[in-house]
Amino acid sequence: MNTPTPALTEALAQAELLHERAELETIIHAMGRRIDAELAGERAVFLTVMNGALIFAGQLALAIRTDLEFDYVHATRYRGATTGKELHWLREPMVSLEGRVVLLVDDILDEGHTLKEVRDDCYRRGAKKVYIASLCTKRHDRLVEGIASDFNGIELPDRYVFGYGMDYYEQGRNLPGIYALKDGNGE
């Protein structure tokens, strides 16, 4: 890894490593098998939510044996901050979703605002079924009604997490593990 910025160095000094790379890779491989079983050979649109899901999505795609068609969306509520605001679309899907099964892939299901809006948009575009695959889900009671992961890797405590695709002020996405700040809030 490149030399971390002072802010990331400070965050890492105040963080706890929750899950290492080898453990995450094993979990992702098992998720791929479950997804294969659910797809039962149907070619799905593998729709990655950028930027956070990039690392997870690449590994998950390699763990799925069923042929997939790839596309991505870029929608964010964070825009470099640690708390979310309204959804901002940077890129919508280019592949037709009409009559298709969509596997919507994201790094984390926290409160679910972003994923719910993206999932609902897939249905507006004519998807017949949208599955959500998330590397992790936070344990808390603030989840938006009507949203859940169909395939989830791990549950995380209700603390600010980063690494393995998730950022700390747009830094640390390429850390080979998932870290949590000890104070939980990231501010």
C-alpha cells in the first residue's frame, strides 16, 4: 500500500481490524456459490454500485460460475463525507434491464437509502427481479423499510467502517481488510 495520508494514518491508529482479507475472500467465494444456486443458470445483469463495491464486485464476479452481463451505476449520498445526504446520480445503467434479472452489488448495506433508490430504479427500468448482494450489513435499527440484502457476507457493528472498498474521507478503499473506528462515528 502507498504511504497513507496523515488523516488515514490517524484513523488507522484509532481503528480496530474487524475482518482480514483471507476471511473476506472465503466469505465472498461462498456467496458466489449461493448466487449460482439462486440464478439456476439464468444470465443476470451484474450491476456494481461504484465506487465502494469495486473491490468486492470483482471478487464476487469471479466466484460466480453463471455467465453474467456487466454494467455499473454510480450513485452517492456521501460525496466525500462520512454522513449521507440526498442521492446524487453520476452514472445510470447503460444495459437494458427490461425483463432481466439484476444482481445489484454494493459494499455495505447501512441504512439502505442508496440501495433502495437504485433497486427501485432498476424496477422502473423493467427488471423482473433484483437481487441485492452486499459484502456487509450494519447491525442497527435504522434500516429503511423494504430493503434487505438477498446475499450478505458479514454483519458489522454500528460503527464507522472503512477499507475493502469503503472509504474514510475518500481514502483507504484499497486497505486489505475492514476496519472500524473505535469511537464509531468517523468525525
